Amino acid sequence: GAVVSQHPSWVICKSGTSVKIECRSLDFQATTMFWYRQFPKQSLMLMATSNEGSKATYEQGVEKDKFLINHASLTLSTLTVTSAHPEDSSFYICSARDSGQGSEQYFGPGTRLTVT
Amino acid sequence: GIQVEQSPPDLILQEGANSTLRCNFSDSVNNLQWFHQNPWGQLINLFYIPSGTKQNGRLSATTVATERYSLLYISSSQTTDSGVYFCALGGSQGNLIFGKGTKLSVKP
């Protein structure tokens, strides 16, 4: 149990376009999901907290108009990178916590975004 | 803010050797998790261990919350154990705060 999927696993897009990344909890409900970003050879940094049915909470320095988050159901959160630029190229990973099972978090396989 | 420090940053082992990875943290713990990040980037849950000791096969972990550290033990290491090991502490929003990781290389 406790499986989180992400789609796509990798994407290449041109500068100025938008990319949507989906994060799904497959076998549990998640009131809260989290989006992290990882640059090469670095650790994971929290970008935003996604709450079902309400606005996301963004970390300091993360542009909310650039990284749009929608958590429309208890099993799906989406991250849209708008007007992508090469500096947005990174590894994006989501995590979810089973609403009824305490605070352990489970991570998706990640999405590698390359902006050319 | 909460600090999570991992040591050593890099570790090279011969297959069959044992190792201990350490995680020190600066705040009280409600959630502490150990992960293995494989070469494709997937984070594999190893332990959810805010306190106490757990074992899973060749791996075990201990968290001493009162002294603010956690240890991950790997015994009889295999080449497939290679990768980056992360310790992460629960934050105020329920998120995880990650250490910088320990990069483990197991040589045949």
C-alpha cells in the first residue's frame, strides 16, 4: 500500500511554455500533499504545501504565479510550471500523507523537467 | 529554523562491510524518516522512526529523541545499497525537512 504516482516521469519543453505535473495517491486519501524540488547533487527543498479544497501554501522565494498548484480531490494534486525558463529545469517530487494513518510520508517517483 | 545534519557526506565501502550513518537534528521530533534515493531519483521509504529502534532485514535504525539524533545501520552491504541516504524531520506544516544526505558507494 501507500503508493504515490507522478506523471510524466520526464518532460522536455521549450522556454515560455507551460508544463503540468500530476501527483496521485493510488491507494489512500491525502488531505495534504507536498511539492519538493531537487537540483543536481543537492537535497530536496519544499516548494509548497497543497491542501485539498483550499489554496496552496508556498515557501519563501517560490513564485506562486509561476508554480500553480491545484489540489482538486483527495487523491490528486497538480503542479503547473508556467512560462518555463531554463532555470526551472529540475527534478520535481511530490509526497503525500495518508490522512488516516499519522505523519509518515510517501513520495512519488519524481518528474525530471528540462527547459530548452 | 530546524536543522538536519547528516554525516558522513560520502562513504565508500567494500561489499560485505557494515556502516553507520548519522543524523543530528536541532528540534524536537514528531516525525523522522530515513530514505534511500535510487539512481533514478525515487525515494524509497526505509524507516518511519520518531523514536526507538526498528529493523528490516540488513537495515536497522535507532532514534534517540532526547539527544536529537538518529542512526541508520547497514550490515553486509551490497552493491545495490549504493545511492544517497536521506534523513528527514517533520516540520510545522507536516512537511519534511531533509538533511543533505550521505552518498554511499558499495564496491564489488
